[in-house]
Amino acid sequence: MTVTWEDLGWERLTAGVGRRRLPVWDCTAGLVVGSDAALMVDAGSSLGEGARLRAGARELAGHHVTHLALTHPHFDHVFGAAAFAGPRGAEVYGAVGTDAVFARGGQGREALRSDAVAEGLDARAAREAADALVRVGHEVRGECTLDLGGGRRVLLADVGPGHTAHDLAVLVPGDPAVVFCGDLVEESGEPQAGPDAVPARWPAALDRLLDLGGEDALYVPGHGAVVDAGFVRAQRDALAARFGVSR
């Protein structure tokens, strides 16, 4: 019997492309499957959640996750990353500057751990995940393309700053194209601007997303339901008005 995306709790978006809305924080993880490789977009909020994502992706793809793209350095998107490490571990990608946030002994790890506990993650799970954070071996400055085999190519783009100083988008070309936006776009609530946000640059980051995907793309927010270009444009205008940024 063939296992479908829906059988494993995933939402299929297009052929070989899907996402999963994770519990508690309604955070999205994405999966892009090629003939020779598989890309995971974000890793969940804990080592256990990351392990479950990896197992589900392995069943759907038929092979191991080979690449992991982290859209931005917030705990609910990165604390499962170490679950993708190991002898056959995934190559890890992030926007330039992400690796410095994860540096051992630095303030970034402690800030992530503290934020996770404040948001309700078990303290022990938060400490384990923070201590295990993987290095970002491939920092993207501008754009880079991954070839996943079978004609499947994926574009990683450093589109920020905006929601954070290190925002990465993932474009999967197709008909329609799919754009994984991270928390540059949120559907289930108002976009969150924490102390690491760069509000003055956020609307420009959304313009860049729209340039990447175009009018007919599916835009996958970091939290909430899949949206269209009109939603992204409206959120861009709302953020510009909220932060006093002119077009």
C-alpha cells in the first residue's frame, strides 16, 4: 500500500513538495523531494520533533534527507536541526550570519534557549536542543541553487533582513511555484517583530519574495495556512504602515 503525504500528517502542495504544520506553535516544516536528494525546510522546535520530521520525510522521499534549509534562527524553526546530523546527515544551509548565532559559547544559543522556555518548551528539552545545535555549513549570501535530481532544482535566497537579521527563503520552481517564506509571512496571526527584527527592511524582503515567486505561486508562511501573492502584498503594505516605511 502506497503511503500518501496525508497519511503521515503532511499537506501535499505540488508533486514532490509538501509541508507539515507542527503542534503547539503551528510552525511549518517543508519537504522537497528529488530523485537523488531531499530538502527539509526548517526542523521543528525540539530534538524529538526533528526526529519525527526526519522519519516522516524518509518514508515519503524513499531516502534520507540530504539538505536542511533553516529560514531563520528562532527556536521553533531550528531546535530540531541536530536530529538531521549523523554519519548520513544533512548539509545545513542558512542566510549569512546564522552560524554566528549558533556558535558554541555565544549569547545566541542562550537567547534561543531562554526564549524557548519562556514560550513554554520544557526546560530540559530546550537545554538539550540548544547544546546540540549544528553548525550552518553553507551560509547563503545572495542566492544558491540545489540540484536534488530528476530535474528538481531549488533556489535558496538570502532575502532579509526583516523578521530577523538572517532570513532565508526557498523557491521551488513549478506550475505553480512554491515559496517557503519562514516568518517573513505569517497567516495565523500578526507578524511578530521581536528584538532581532529589522522593521525598516521587512517590506523590502516581502517585495523580494514576490519577485521570486510571482503572482501565481503558493506562498508558505512560517505559521498558518498557505497564501497567495495578494496576501503577501497586503501584509507587506500593513508592515510598511505599521513601521512607517515608505514604498
